[in-house]
Amino acid sequence: MMSPFQPAGARARWRVIYDMLTASKPGDTVTYDDMGKALELDPDKDRHLIQMAVRRAGREYLLVDCRALEPVPNTGYVIVESAKQLVLAGKHQVKARRSIRRGREQVTHVDVSGLDEATRQMFEIMAWKFAQQDEAIRRLDVRQQRTQRQLAAAVSATSGEMAELRARLEKLEADRRAGAD
């Protein structure tokens, strides 16, 4: 049996996957089958090993190459186009808020009858901290939604102004051509 401290091959698995990612372009899907072949692993039986390598490679890919991955169930990972990374970030924000609420529930809904006073106070403090985190995230969500609405309005106004400027430019160009004849 191989020791967990011995390398699995000549190169770390995540580096092999990282090379596959850097050779791909946004919109491409890197499949479990392709990753399995590159790592000499079975894409079904060794899925967990492949996913561990992808997690590490994906982190490097994000931090070094500024590219993100999105899982495609039972297929692999798609390389996300830059504009879609905003959507991914939003999904993580929603998950974070949900996780904070679950943590709050764990320390709020406790049978404290068998706990000593110090432990009971620790639960109360933790519940209070979770409540503060939840409220902070809620406020940030409200601000972010407001900013997104303002940005959308500004983009819409700018688009309208650009269309108006293009129309004026075309009219000036047509008038110049008509005057040159």
C-alpha cells in the first residue's frame, strides 16, 4: 500500500490537471474521462481522487490565471468566462449566508438543561455572534442589490447616450457627404 506521504507519480496530480486547465480556453469543459486518462485513474472509481486534484488545481488556476471552474455534474468542469465569475461569486455568497444560518441554528436550538453555566454562556455568546454575522451579511446584500440596480441604470443610460451620439455622428457624416457632392 502506498503511503499518503509518497508522491502518486512523477508529478503531483493537481499539476497535471492545472496544465490541462491552462491549455483550455473559457467555455471548454475538462471531462472526468480526460482527467482520468491524464492521471492514469479510473474516472468513475477514482472520482474522489480526481476531484481532490481539481480542487487544488482550480485554486491555483483562480489565483494565478484569474480563471474559475464550475462543476458540470457527472461530466467534469467547465472553464468559466470572466463575466460569469460574478454569478459564481453570488452563488458562494448565498451559500455563505445559508451556512451562517445553519450554524446559528446549531447553537440556538440546544437542550441546555444538562449544561453548566459557563458552557451555556458560551452557547449564548456564539448565538449572538452568529446573529451579528447574519445581520452584517443581510446589510451587505441590501447594499449590493442597490449598487447593482444603480449600475444597471447607469449602463442603460450610457447605452442610450451612445446610441444618440452614433445617430448624431451618422447624420453629420451624411450631411458632410451631401455637402461634398
